[in-house]
Amino acid sequence: MSVLPGPIRAKARVLSSLRALLHDEGFTEVVTPVARRADLGSGRRAPVGLHEGRYLRAMIGPALRVNVNTDLPRVYEIGPCFRPEPPDALHATEFTMLDLYAAHLGFEDLIDLAWRMVGPHLPSYTPERLSIADHVHTEFDIDLRTEPISGLHPLMAARIGADPGEPFRDVLGRYISRELEAGTTGRAVFLTDYPTGGDEPCARRASGTTAVLERFELIVDGIELVHGYTDETDPTAFTERAKAVGLYDDEQRLAQEAVEAGLVPADTAGLGIGIERLCAASAGLRDITPFLQSPQF
């Protein structure tokens, strides 16, 4: 089935608007390799038949971050990403991501930038905020700002009926999806104050806290549109947390080496936006397929 020109024009308008805003904010558009050296593990990247074996990128992050320097303090990229899992109405094997990185951009400013980017393309939502740390304190009587995270794992697993031996990273993701994201129908909600131990080990631990990260996701009508975080500036903490959840790879190592060599500032922040999801939300749809160009190929 061919794609009607309407959705493609709508997508082009969204991309044009995002580029114009980022230009006004002092960002420079760059291009990073689609074929990467790092294998992120089973089922996370699709291999390609290139010299020395390469993998199609599933995210743009580290290779984009290393472009940040004194001359280019703010960079962004709009490009294809690939996921090996089976596609459905909200997932595709090839889709479009906008990722950006900026030096010395605070967490609150990052959230503000995210909404200024996507808000004009959405129906009349008033953005809300929900602190996961506050939710955990209320539901489990654990204060992640002052207490370690270890006691949360069995309690959260029991709440959702998960095997207590399941890794906390997986339990946390399922719990947030089921207990928090599912309640955003008809709303635009910034989930903030994520616990440590999840899918963004590179996010900075919030100052003065024990187990809270400067990370957010914007969930609109139950669908994640944007994720963002400030980068951990402590290289030891970053490496230990990433290794603990199996997310330390060659790309993260190369980015850390660039930071430690003084080539890239440690104080950076980044976010990513799923373009087809933003277009679908703009059109009031829960289906990204109309915005995938040339799907017959």
C-alpha cells in the first residue's frame, strides 16, 4: 500500500519546524555513522555485512555527544534508527529519531526545551509532571533521595507479579509502563526523578540524593514521545552503573575517553524524540505507519 502525500507533508512540516527552532537555539545539525562498531547484545542491534562486521544503530547518543566541544556546544541529528524486534503500530524496524546534545544545559532547561519542541505539534495539552521518586515514597515508603534502592526491587516485583529473580532494570521498566504510563490517557506527563538501576545509567545522579537520576520521559496519551537526561559527570559512577545493568559498551567507552581527554565537556545534556510518534500524536493517531516513507520497500 502506498503512503498518501498528506502524512508525508505533515512529517516534513514537523521536521522543518524542529530544525527552525533548534537553529534559533544555536544548535548545529551533524551526521553520525549509521553503521556502528558496537554490538549492544542479543536482539538490540541488527548486524550488517560490512568490513569487520558492523551493526545498524539503535540510538544516536554517544557518537553524537563526542561532537560537542567549544566550537560546537549544541548539536543535533535527525536520522534513521533500527530495531530488530517485530514491528507493530508504535514500533518499526526502521524509524526516524531526533537526538540532541548540549553543553551546560540544566535539567529544567532541558525539559523546557523538550516541550517547546513538541508542544506546538500536539493537541491542547497542559503538560504535567509526575515524580517517580515521590510515587515510590508514597507507594513503598522508600525515600530514594536518602535511602539505597536495594529494598525497592522485591517490593516492586511483588506489586506487578514479577519473578523476584528478574533483574531490577526489567522490573522497573514494566512497573513504570503498567502503573504510571498507562494512567496518562488524554494527558501529557513528564515522568521525572527516575531511580538508579534502569535503562539510562549514563544519567546524572541528582545532587544530594542517594538513588535519583536527572532523567525524564514525556508520555502523551500513554505513548513515550521524548526521553532526556543530563550526563553523569563522575566517570567512575557512570562506568559502574552502566556495567551493573549490562549497558557499558564500546561506544560508551569511547565517549568517556573523549570526556576524560578534555575533548568533550563532561557537563552535557541530551534528549531524543521519535519523529513518527510525534507526527502520529499530532494527528491524534496511535499508529506510526502512515508516517513511514515508502513502506513497500
